[in-house]
Amino acid sequence: MARISGHISQKCLQLSGMGSEIRRVFQEGLDAKIANPNLDLIDLSLGNPDLEPPAEIAKSIQDILNDSNKGWHRYMDNSGFAFVREFLSKELSKSECVNVLPQQVFMTVGAAGAIQIAMRVLLDAGSEVVIFKPFFSEYAPYTAQFDAKAVYVECDENYLPQLESFEKALTTKTKLVMVNSPNNPSGVVYSKETLESIAEILRRHRKKTGNIVHILSDEPYARLIFPSTIPVPSLLQLYDAVWMVRSHSKDLGLAGERIGYLVWNEFLNVPETLAACRNAARAMGFVNAPALMQRVLPLVYGIKVDISEYEKRVNLFCEILRLGGIECPKPGAGFFVFPKVPVRFKGDDKLFCSSLLKAGVLAVPGSGFGVPGSIRCSLTQNIQRVEDAAKRIVRLIRV
Ligand SMILES: Cc1ncc(COP(=O)(O)O)c(C=O)c1O
């Protein structure tokens, strides 16, 4: 039979061209390895957590599987198991210092699934979504999926949003603002003042135009904040129309197991919002979060991977680059660093990354995150490899 092609929809072709810089770089690394099998390449491209899940996870899974009660593996309420949502509502009420009812918690297929559900609930064709640079590159295809328009806002030299530009970017079509702190790619934790200013600008906009803009606070790195980072209040405390997204892809090293959740503020009509989320999950085909992983969560909630390991890597990497003359702001959380492109490369992030590839380091140009003056390095390699990568980068700019 003859091969069939040309069957991919226009929409799918449009989405596949968006936010693909990380995959492109990763593929470039694979191709370089094929061309030269002896190449010793340190891959800092993908944000794939390398620390194994804590031992308690495997133990909990075994205990759950040994439970002989029936019915645990069936379809369920799309929002998840009631006892898991109740557990999370109590924990979040304490940690976020707000009132969270179980009916405000919706279990999801990772943070990605939670973002998609919130967007499905909120966005119409033509709605505008404000995205602060630097941004998680998947926001572009997520937004385009709903025929909404991404409106990008520039950042300052500390990778925080330029607030004046933010205010000017708001229109009566603005429906959603994406806030991602701790941030991928920069690792920056937004300050309390920044979050308060974002909320204040949205309140001013509402007063002036009557338009209610929602905030989606995308927080998969929330539990990877370093102990030395100044604590910041939850956006749930600072603004009414807030949706908070969490997942355990990074803090429990469970990225492939796809477990996360969506929480909305009590000020959004709770039954109406819950019904809309149930329908969105159904229509998008996620239906419900994986049952086994939901049951694991209450058993391991207080546990996380050893963040001191990530912090050690970040400190060492930034210090070597700094001493080598490369500006490398120290992140407040996680395992991403976002050094600036050295002057020698005249701000050309792609040229810098292709020279790094030749020097044996795979990193992603910042233009993939809307900031071409920087590159993203994911420190998901052991500390010796991280040190080696930093030294290779410094050597490159010295020759
Ligand atoms: C900022 C941000 N949001 C969402 C996600 C998706 O996370 P998950 O794997 O939990 O779907 C990621 C993953 O890298 C991320 O960095």
C-alpha cells in the first residue's frame, strides 16, 4: 500500500512550529552524537529532573497495590478522588493562608493538563493572554490551541516583568495573565512587591474598563525554592480571580507519572467553576488524573527530592561563570540558570549555543523563551558534569 501524507491538519501544523526550540536543540545534540559517537556532550537542554523519586514513593505504590479492596482503578468523578481533594484542601489552606474547599481542587494530568483545563474554561477565540518574558515556551501552543492571542510583555534586566508595558498591554479582550514563579527558564522567584503590583494593575484595569482579568499562577517549581530565598505570599491571597497550578513532576521527580492539580480562588463561583472544569477535562479527553498517583500524594505529601543538591549545582555553576566574566544571575529555586550571552557574541544566543555545542555543551538559546540575550542551562546532570560544563563555557569565551 502507498504511504499516505498531507493528512496533518492546518491547526496541528501551526502548533508543531511553536515553542519547539528546546526539542530542536535536543535533536541537534542527538544528531551531533550520531555524527561523532566519541563526542563527550554535556546535555543541559531538557528540564528533565534527574534526581530519582524519594524511596517513600515506591513504598507507597507497593502498599497501595497490596490493598485488596476493589474499585480503585475505575472511572471516577473527573475532579479526582474526594479524599485526595479534601487532603489537599486542608494542606493548601494552611500553606497558602487562604480558605480552600475540596470543591476548589481539581486533580490533573500534570501542570500541563491543569493549564489546558483552565484555558479551556476561560478562553474564547480572540481572547488575549498576557505572557511575561521569559516564558515557558509551551504557553504559545497552549494559547493557540484555543485560537486565543498571546500578548508578550518584556522583562527588565532581573527577568521581572516591565510593569508599565504590562499595563499598556491590557485591553478589553485580555482574559488571562500567565504568572510563572519560580520561573522557567530564569529560576527567578517574583518578589512580593512584583506580585502585588500585578494584582493592583489588574484591579485598576477592572475599575476603568469593567473587564475581569484572571491570573494563572503556574507553580510546578514552588516546592523547589531554596531555603535562602525570601518567602513570598501566595497569589491566592493577593487577588480574587486566581487559578493556581501545581504538579509533582519536579519536586518528587515524577514527571512521567503526570500528576498535578488546579486550585481556584474561593471568590470564583465554586459550583459553576467546578462544573466547567469537569466538562473541560471531559471534552479534552484527559477525563481524570491517574488514579494510582492521586492515591500516592497524601502518603508522601511532606516529602520532596533533595533540593540542596540542586542548590549546590546552581551555586557552583553560577560562581564559575561569574569568575569567568559571564553574567549569571543566581536563581531562587529549581535547576534552571539563565546566563547572559557574553559580549563577544554580540547578543547572538544562537551563535553562542552552536559554539557551545562544538565545545561539548548543549544549551537552549534564550530566544526560545522570548529573551535572545540569554541562554538556558538545565542543571539536571551530576555535580561533576555541571562543573565541567561551566568550565567548558568559560574556556570557550577565553579562546
Ligand atoms: C513553567 C512550567 N509549567 C508547566 C510545566 C509542565 O509541567 P508538568 O510536567 O507537570 O505537566 C513545566 C514543565 O517543565 C514548566 O516548566
